[in-house]
Amino acid sequence: MQIPNDPGSGAGGSFRDLLRLQTEFQARLAEETVKYLRRLQGAGMPAAPGTVLRPGEGAELSGKGAVGSTVHLELEVVNRQRVHCIVTPMLEALVDASGVTWFPEVDPAVGSTLVPPNESRPLALSLKLPGELPPGTYRGALLLQGFRDGAVPVAVEVEAPAARRRPARTRKSATRKPAPRRRTRKP
């Protein structure tokens, strides 16, 4: 009996072909899934210049902090569809009533999140309040790209840094010696 050692022959070749086909199938499935999710994501984001997004009715994401600190904004997204959904939070520029515009620095760890059907995922954004930012209430919108129409209204109240207080000086009171007692003589 002869057992050939060349590739593609015998039982080892069939198993190798099966593994190759399974690997190709998994790679193709992953590619098609990513394409589908990107198309779904693109459907929820305006692509044409001049599009107007109005903040949705309901709750407003709000935070408060002093200049130089970090403000945390948290929300939970719920996918009520029958398919997976990819959500990419995008915080737009925030503007104060005086016209000061702030482009917040958001923690880069916050990226796209895949939300399975009928499940929820928390989203947390950490905004660093720069030292040169004047106090005021900055308003803008949080877009949930690929998830919903419109935007979530955002308001961040920036306070002036707390003034450093100097410890109060205490006066050292002069120590008094007790007054000497007068002795009275008994008659």
C-alpha cells in the first residue's frame, strides 16, 4: 500500500479543504456583516450639506464642573429592532449664549458600540474642561450616528475654578499670669 505525501491527496487533503472553506466562509460572513452595519450606520447620518438636525424632545444630557476638571455625561441606548445596531456617539461643538464655541475633547476610548436586538448598552462620555474656557452654560447636541434620527440635547455648565483659600492666621494670645491672691488676715 502506498500513501502519497503530496498536497490535496488522501484524507488529509479533504480535511484541509474543509478547513479552508470554513475559514473563507467566516471571513466572507464577517465582511458582509460589517458592510451591512456600515450601511445601517450611514442611513441614520445626514450626508448632504444643509441638513438640519433638531434636538429631540425629552430629557437633556447635562453636566456641571469647574474649569480644569472633567464632566461625565452618561446615557443608555436601547435597541428595539430585530437586528444588531452599531452606535457611534458624536458630540458636536458646544456654544455659550455669549458666542464662545467649545469643541470638547472626548475620551478616545468611546467609539462605536454594537447593540444586539432588544438589549441596551451604556454610553459614557468624559469631557475635559480646558483652563481657558470662560464660565457659562454651553449647549449643543450629541448625535447617535447609525442609531436614531435627530440628536440628544446637551448642556454643560462650566463654573469658575474655586478660589484657593488661605488658611486664616491665628493670633497667639499672650499668656497671662494669674493675678496674685491677696491674703487677708484674720483678726
